[in-house]
Amino acid sequence: MTARGDSPYALSHLDALESEAVHVFREVAGEFERPVLLFSGGKDSVVMLHTALKAFAPAPLPFALLHVDTGHNFPEVLAYRDRVVARHGLRLHIASVQRFIDDGRLRERPDGTRNPLQTVPLLDAIERHRFDAVFGGGRRDEEKARAKERVFSLRDEFGGWDPRRQRPELWDLYNGRHSPGEHVRVFPLSNWTELDVWQYIAREGLELPSIYYAHEREVFARSGMWLTPGEWGGPRDGERVERRVVRYRTVGDMSCTGAVESDAATVDRVIEEIAASRLTERGATRADDKLSEAAMEDRKREGYF
Amino acid sequence: MSISSTTGITGIATEPAAATSLLRFATAGSVDDGKSTLVGRLLHDSKSVLADQLEAVEHASRDRGHDAPDLALLTDGLRAEREQGITIDVAYRYFATARRRFVLADTPGHVQYTRNMVTGASTAELALVLVDARHGVVEQTRRHAAVAALLRVPHLVLAVNKMDLVDWSEAVFARIAEEFTAYAGSLGVPDVTAIPVSALAGDNVVTPSAHLDWYGGPTVLEHLETVPVVADPTGDPARFPVQYVIRPRTTGHPDYRGYAGRIASGVLRVGERVTVLPSGRTSTITAIDALGTPVDVAWAPQSVTIRLADDLDVARGDLIAPAADAPEPVRDVEATVCHVADRPLREGDRVLLKHTTRTVKAVVKALPSRLDPSDLALRPSPGALSANDIGRVVLRTAEPLALDDYAASRSTGAFLLIDPADGTTLTAGMAGPAFAAASERPGPAAALPATDDGWDF
């Protein structure tokens, strides 16, 4: 555990961040009745799950996973998700956007993106299963509204976030008290950056969905991003499919998650690439955050994670 | 669409992948003393403002009719903040250099946001206080220092900004540094570093200034990179609040019983004799598991799981400490507090007290005094504490607490008061005697010149 440093008691920054995340998981397990961990198969939720497993080892994870499936997820990611669940003997709940569309409770948006539609099935699952704490992999470095987020974030009975009424969060004394119907979103990786996540993945030797590493695939250009063609709605007229060597920096709905051109095929090469990058991961690959200046804040107010 | 472009990098060359240690720090400064500029320059020159963020800020600034990019838009992330041009809440920023990674708590600028200042300072290992070289140490500077002292932030940096406007005068800097260091010393602040800078031009923020050739010390960033943040934990008594009891009851681990927690202070060793509080039973540590690796020794702030030789009744909320150096559990608590809720705190209020992993019922027996922020004197019998007030409280708890003085431990000396009705966080508490400034200045002091009406941290 000892890092390079002046003191034999120094912790490396990764050990410090890991220790903090584990502390958060254990606080929630100690204080809440029905926590659940949001798991998308993306790198942040992979790191979150890994630290959670460490926090309670050698006992099994004392909570289940919840995946909000947009219906437009990358097949490689769904396969990865199911492998992980089987390997660790986890319990997985799935909230399906497609089912909500099929039975008329949600309507497809004209632009085809399903990312904002995840909020309704998510809140439905929270209410139906009476989850009182929901772990999310959100990091404060991702986005300016997330930079304002608490580690323990109280949500009202509609799942809404009110940034002006957040509880002050002092020391590591997290206050998870809430009224019936309310729940708390918990972000154990709040203080991690994209680079921290990748360095931790390298250190711990974690497997990720293959689309995080450079590979050749069919893509087409839209709004300055390389998108994957599919039944979700692309390419349209005038959009040309071509084969390029790309990788993904984030994993989300296919309709709004863009690939970046990259030849980084290993974790070490990805770390080099991110360290030199001049774009944030969301700036590079997320269309939904570009909808307006406060797009993330507005979605979070509605109950988005 | 490519992310490997390397154009546009200015300032120092960075290799964040090599950074190993982590420094948490908070900034303090009033609206016009250049805090945003300094933060913006630290972020920009350490390559932490990326092209798309800068582009978004430039775009938003143009929409608002500004000539130049308004770097405050980098940290003012909320719709209301951008609309009103003010900072409402703490923003956490992250940046890295080759030597260290940083978590910066950037907090808002007015007396009504003291709670946010306290929030930012509670986890900070260093506070960066800005003053305007033309004005020197003002009332607000004293408040910043006082709150850093109250929260026991170990390192204080005074950045004397706008040196370009005082002709880079060594005498001006020396006078301000001396006055501030003496004042901080009277508050019990152990370590003060004063640095002359011009944030606007970037002098001495990241790169040394040619204008300040009389100054032989570090730039702000050099100091942030090199300040020692790892104290030797062997000098502190070990404190291990039990968070969670791990009992797998699986075929592989039928008899495993581990106590999971984060070491709050000090060092724990296998073979050590320990006491479990509040029961007072003793046992011996037989194993320490540091997240997958069995170790013989572990220290704060590691999250570990420990096992004991005896099958004691140990639960969440208990505290494990060396048998030879365990705190005496108490039910009467005296503390300095910062009230953070909108509803006031009154004598007789029934509250919940959260201390480490233990939450107990408590009653507010007395409110002996309130700190007057204008002269830092304690005024007796305030009757109630309102939002952002700092004062003294006397509490009686329903169950004993293994509480240390906050002066001895920022972790096991801190607590929250919580409204039992709706869970609102009411008050941030620091157990023990009043802090140096207030105890030494009990009466009404001579009025200080009121050069500003706000403070931030």
C-alpha cells in the first residue's frame, strides 16, 4: 500500500481514493435498508463494483445491481454485464426503456436519443423495489453541474435534485437521513477523475467491455461525432457509413455516445492518450450534454443520475 | 473527433500519470481580490482546463456580452449561479501535475455562505487565503484565518495578490506577511507561507516572476506540490470506528467475523491489545485485511477490516482503540459549532448527534456564547444560533460517546447535529475548548475597519 513518498505512511492517490470509496459503500450498507448499485457496464460502474466487492470481502455484496437498459445499448456491453453478474454471483435488476415505450408510458423523441428517457424507468424501479440508496458512478470532474454534487445527494419523492437545497457535507460524516418516499443518490467516485479511473483499472487489472479499446468498426459522422449505425436511427439520408479505427471513452446509449478516433488498444495506451487529451470525455463523446448550457443540471433536477 | 491533438498546451509540461499523492485544499478570498483569476490560472496552466471546456466558457461569455472569457463560468456550474453571476455552492475541481494530484474546494463569497466555507475547509489540508496587496490584512482576512484555525486546517498560505499594483514592492509584501503570520500564530495556526503574486499576469502562480527577483520562495503551485501533507501517524492514538460487521456465513468462510472501518487516526498493528468502546471490553487484534491484502500494520486513513481474538459483541458505532490509550466515553459534550441550517438552534432542542459511525439522541443544554464575526469575540448568551453562526454549545447525550477533542483529532473530534424529524443537517460540531482567538479575546474588542461585508473560503 505504501507509495513513493517522503513518509512510509503516505498513501498513493489511488489508495486514498479507494479508501474513501470503500468508506462510502460501508456507510451506506450500515445505515440504509435497501441500497442498489447502478451498473451500466461502463468503466465507472466497473470501478464502483470492484471497490464495493473489496469493501465487503470475503462476504458477498450486500446489495443488488440495477441496469437501466435503453434498448439501444452496445451488444458488447450487455454481454460484458451478464458475464460480470454470473462471475460474481450478483443479483441484477433491469429497468427497460423499451418496455416503457412499448406499453405507451414513454414516447420516442424526434431526435432518437434515449438517454433522457432513462429517468422514468429508473425512478419507477426505485419506487417499485423501495430502494432507499442508489449508488451511481458519477464523478465531479465530468461536468459542471456534477462538480456541485454531494457524495450523499438527497432526492425528493419525485427523484428530483435541488442544487440550492443541498445539505452541507462536512468531514466524512455523511448524513443519509431521509423521509419515506425520498431516497439518496450516493457517488463513491465523486473525487475521482477520468485518469484516476483508468489508472485504477490498470492497477487492479480490471476487464472492460471491448469497445473501450481501439478497434475497427462501422461508423458515420453526425454533429461532430462518430456514431454506430443501428436500428436506433442512423445513418439517415446523406450520412455515409465508413470503417474507422475508434474507441469509446464513455459507454451509454448508442444514439448519443460517440466514438473517438484512436489506436489505443491497451490500457497503458489509453492512459497515455487521456493524459495528452485536450477534450473532456463528455465533450468528446456525449451529444446529450450539448443540448443546452445546463443540460446535465436540468436532467438531474428531473431525477437523472 | 480525434482526442490526441496536442496543440494549445501552455504553461508547464505535465505528466499526471506519474503523480502519486493527493492534496485537498480550499481557497479563500473576497469578490474582487482575484480568487477566480488565481484558480483559473492554476487550472489553466496545469492543463486542467480542456479545449471543449474553454470553448464552452468563451461561448457563454460571448452570449453574455463579455469581451474576454469569464473564468468564473468554469466553476459556477449551476443555472442560477450563471444567471446571477454569483457562486452559491462549493464546487470541487480536480487537477494534477507531475508531482501531485489536487482536489480544490472552491467556495462562495459571502457571510451568509459560512456553512459552505466550513464545508470546504472541513476536508482541506491547506487553505489558500488571498489578500489585495493594496489593502493588506483586512477584517475579512482575519476571518479567513480564524475559520481555518477553527477547522484546524494544517497549512495556511497567504497569497498577496496584485503585486503589480504596488510596484512589486518587497516592503509592502513583507509588512503584510509579517502582520498576517503574527495574527495566524495567535490563532494557533502552526504553518503559514506567504507568497507574492500577480494572478492576472500569472506572476508566481505557476511560473516564477522576473518582477519579484527579491523573493526566494516557491510559487503557489510549487508550494502546493511540495507541502508535506502526510503527518507521521505514529504519534496519534489509534481510533477505529466500526462501520460494518462482515459475517459471510458462507461455506468458504463459516466463522469469519471482521470489523470493517476506516482508521480515523493513528496506527493499528496485529497483536495489539485493544479496547472496544463504549462497552470497555478488551481483546487482541489477530488480523488486519487491507482490502484484499493481509497486513501486519495499517494506518489512517486506510479502510481495512480487523479481526479480534475474542468473540465480543461489537457493532456499528463502536470504537476500537488501543487499550493503553482509549478515550473516556462521555455524555456531556462541550463544543464549538457552526450552525448550517436555516432554522435556528435553541436551548432545549432535541437532536440527533452523529459522531464517526455512531448516531445518538442528544439535547442542547446550553448555548453559552456566539462568535461575533466582526471582531472574533465571544458574546455571551445568544439565546439561539442562526444560519452561519459560530458559537459554543453544551450537549447531553442519551448514550456515551468516545469523543476526542477536535484539537487532537479532526476525525474523532467532529460531529453533526441532525434534526430527528426530517433529517436536516443542523450543525457542524468541533468538540473541546474554544479555539485560541476567541478564548483570548473574550470581551468586545476595538472595532476593526469594515473594509468589506462579505467573506468566502
